[in-house]
Amino acid sequence: MKITAVEAIPFAIPYTKPLRFASGEVHAAEHVLVRIHTDEGVTGTAEAPPRPFTYGETQESIVAVLEKVFAPQILGLAPTAREAVHARLNRTVGNPAAKSAVDMALWDIIGQSVGLPVTELLGGCTDRMRVSHMVGFAPPEQMVAEAQRIRDTYGITTFKVKVGRRPFMLDVEACRALREGLGDEVELYIDGNRGWTASESARALRAMDGLDLTLAEELCPADDVMGRRWLVSHTDIPFVADESATRPGEVTRELLGGSATAISIKTARTGFTYSQRVHHLCEGLGVEVVMGNQIDGQIGTLCTAVFGSAYELTSRRAGELSNFLDMSDDLLAEPLRIEDGTLRVRESAGLGIELDPEKLARYRQDG
């Protein structure tokens, strides 16, 4: 089997409300659908979500690098030749979402060709993941109302709270309101998207002492090297490196350098192949992981669940799998369902992605 074509289709689906966080805000899912075709008629599918304020990619840049740079380099290779594919992709620096979409589409082809779900090929630990829901910036009463609605509707009891505003007491009060409104039975953790300084982060954490937060993610920039290390050394809860640890080498640097004590794995930026390497590294070093989300649509969310359910370590915590609930629509013929706080992976071969052709025609942006 050989790769015969790489298809990059830009699409845009509005969000029902803007998603706001310290590093930016998003009003529509302006993503890229990636399809890799083979000479045996098997097609692999994945989704590339650009995040220019985090990784520098845009919808236009992803389409361009896939069509003009990556496709010519991998045409004619076997989908199983992942090392050869990545060696060629890595001649170009950056472009993590574009590279990851290629990788996941190849795994989809491999799964279909051998008749097995990708989650079984990866590890097959379980068939579902518990779900964590992200609560974005809003007045405290609105944040509480949203979390209560999500809990009552979907059975979700883990919430990731976006923080990083100034003054930091805005977020302290929001977290206090969430704990008071949701009770002690829910899990709360915070993500600052590098919005605070190390000293602001320390003051905020002291003010939130007693709220039983389970994780603190990227409260201050990793480039503030000494400040970040100082903060982590004075923090009692696991400190998660996310956008500061996007590759195995960065994961090693942040952990061994004392700038993090836990890692967020996002298949949207490390695919399945490099996510495996990050997972194995974390397992070997004995650090916790959380399956993160790059504000993926349902295709990307399914990929996150596929990887997260494959291993005991990644399935131990709730994964960030509910951002698609804020999208007004999606491209899947059979939408994902969150029930009793969990999301199940598909049992069909590959990733189990079946597109709705009418929706694709409606939302694609390439004419």
C-alpha cells in the first residue's frame, strides 16, 4: 500500500459562544480536515486545529505546508513507514498540528487495513475515558451555572478552570464560587495559559488554598526560567507543562529542570507516534499526565479519546474531551456522545471516522 494523495480542506464552524482564556479567544473552529489517500482505496482522516497564539500555525499555513511541502515528500511511501514519514516532515521545523494530523491519518489507515481500532493497536487499556470540561472566562455566577448545567446534562464531575486574568483575585473568586456552587464531590483544576508572573501565581495559589485544586497548568511562562522553577518548588500540587512541553525533548527539559511535575499530552500537536513517546517518558519518570485538548472538534476529540483510552496512565485522569460541545455543528455523520461523564471510543477499524458529506460541503472554505 502506498500514499497517493494528501488532501487539506479548510473548514469553519461557529462556536455557540466565544471561548476566552489568557492567551486569546476563539469565535469559530477554523480548522483543516486532513485526508490521506492510498492506492488500495483506504483513506485516513484527521483534524488539524491551528492555534496561532500558541504555536504560530494558521488555517492557511497548515493548508500550504501540507500541500506544498509535506505531500510531495511522502507520496509513494507506505503508511506503515511512520519513521520515514516523520524524518521527512521534520526537515521542516514547527508546524505541529499539520504534522500530527498526517500522523493520525496514517494510523487510521493502518487500523483500517488490519481491521482493528487504533486504540487497540496503541495499547487497548479501556474503551472509554472520563471527561473533563473547560470553564472559560465569565462572571463567577455564569461560570457556576455553566458547570452545573454540564454536570447535570452530561454527568461530568471534573472541571478545568481558565485563569490568568489581572488582578488575579478575579480568578480566585471564580474558583471559590465554583467550589461553593458545585460542592466537594467535583474535581477542580486550573490553567493559566502563561497569563501571570511567577509571583502572581504564587499569591493566587495561596489565596486558593483550601479549594482542593488537583492540578495547576502553565500559570506563568516557562521562558521565565528561574521564576517558573521557583514557583514549582513552592507549589504543593502537580504543576502541568502544556504548551511549554510540546516535544519529548521539551518534556525532559521541563521535568528534569524542575519547571513542571506533570505533563499535558495533546494528540493535536504530537499525533499518536510522538504522544506515545511522551507517554512512555512520563511513565518511566513517574510523573502524572492529563490528556489535553487544543479546542478540537469532534474528529480531534475522538483522536484524543482513542489515545487516552489506550494506556492506564493516560486513562487514569479525566481527559479534556468536551470542547466540541461549544461548537454549533461538526463534520461527523454520527456525533460523539458524552454519557454518565464518559466518552466511548468507536469499535470500528481505524479511528471510526465517518464524515457527513453535506456538512463538509456546507462548512468547507476552499470554494
